[in-house]
Amino acid sequence: MTQKRLSYIQTIASFCVGASLTCLILIYYSHFPHYLFCSKTAYKLLCGPWIEEGLKFISALLLIRFAYFTSSSIPFIGLGFGFMEQLAYFINRNDFTDKRIIVVWLHVVLGLIMGYFFYLAKKTKYLFLRIIYYILALYVPVVLHLAWNMLGTIK
């Protein structure tokens, strides 16, 4: 298999993983709303970014470790996640605004940031630095996602 074909397969698989994660979150949220650990407002502002970015981090870690994907496929997980989130929001509320389109790109940018830290973790030979990079790969996108959600609530 050529490198180009392998790259296409990784891209499509990463997009599908991101879309599937969003579907799982939406199904869980719609069928079991009383099992949320916080209120709807707190979920949107605080719990949501940790759950979303945490699932992206875990899936990226599994894809890189066991399926031998490259760190450049992580933004496509974010693209699939943002696309399905946008699609669900459009179907449920019939609202297609510029702010909602930015959410797709927010997930892509957060995926790029996460992918960069995964790349740094792969390139380092020191275990301590690798652990720090993995922590940053989760923490930085979560903080930026939290900041985005906080800015979204300001009117």
C-alpha cells in the first residue's frame, strides 16, 4: 500500500472516529440526561469540553498506539467531531449561523494543537518529557475549549 493511500485511509478513519464519538455523546445525552454529573449549563461550560477533548485524546492515543496512525490524523478526528456536532445542532434547532460554523473550525484547531503535542511526545526520547507532552495534549485543548464556551455565553 502506498503512503498516499495509507494517508487517505487514516484521514477517512479519523473523520469517522470523530463523527462516531459525537454520535455516542449525543445518544447518551439524549437518552440518559439524568445521568449527567452536572446541570445543562454546567455541562456546556465545564463538563462538555473535558468529555469532548478527553474522548478525542483517548481515541487519538489508541489510534496512534495500536493502529499506527500518525499525529497528523488527529485534526480529522476534530473535523468529524465538529461536523457531526454542527449537523446535530442544525437538525435540532434549524439554526445555521456563522458562529456555528466556527465551532467546526474550533475542533479542527484544537485537533491541530493536540496533534502537535502528540508529535512532540513521539519525537522525544525522555519519558518525563513524553508524559508532559501528553498532559499538554489534553490540557491545552480543554482550556481553549473552556475559554471558547465562556466567550460564547457572554452577550
